[in-house]
Amino acid sequence: MKSKEKIEYRDIQEGDEIPSLRVKMDKEAYLLYSKMVREINPLHFDEEYAKSLGFRTIVVAGVYTYSFITKMFTDWLKDPECIKSLEIRYISPIYIEDEIVNKGVVKRKYIQNGEKIIECDIWVENQDGAKVTEGKAKVITD
């Protein structure tokens, strides 16, 4: 059972792992999302088109997978406004039916202009353990 209490700055140490977030790229849920946002790139909803470009199947849009990185932080810190900055780089495609694991580690913590800042390295692995996304984040907490 997850704690609903906010994590406090003093309880976070450099080297701490952020609780990972595992997510299955469910085809039905993703296609509903694509309709909702009116996705126009067929790479993100047309399997035959994606295959014609040399991809294994439908490529999940980066903005969709990005949302799970933010969820990892808000689940951890119990604060929907905790993210100060987030930079990522996509390394390899994430496909429909892939199972991804969002991971991170605290690299540095400091106080600047009264803000308690935590810098983290983050990455996403697919079900084969291959890194498909990497980046850095700054989050704030009490």
C-alpha cells in the first residue's frame, strides 16, 4: 500500500532510487488516447503505415510516454506541482504492447532561493531491459 504522506526534503538522500513505475503500453487505451488528442501522424495509430517505415508496429507518441515520467515523480513526492524542470532524450521507439519501467536516482540536493531542489537522473527501460529514454529532472519538495 502506497503512503499518502508527502516525502520531506530531509528524508531524501543523494543516491536514493526513485520508486519505479511500470506501465504496459496497452493498445486499446493508447488508441483511445490518440483519438482524444486527435493524433494525425499515422505512425502513432496505423500499424501497416508504421511497418512500411521499418518499425515493428505502432510507435507510441513521446508525449504519451513522457506523461508516465511525470507520474513517477508525483507518485513519489505526493505533489502534482513538484516538477521544476524535466529534460529527456528519446533513444529508441516504444511500441504498442511494450512494458516500460520508468526509473530514476537522486544525484544532488540543495537549497537555492529558498527552494529545496532535488536533481535526478531518469531513464525508461523496455521489457528487454534496453534503455529507450533518458534525461534529467529537478523536483522540489518541502
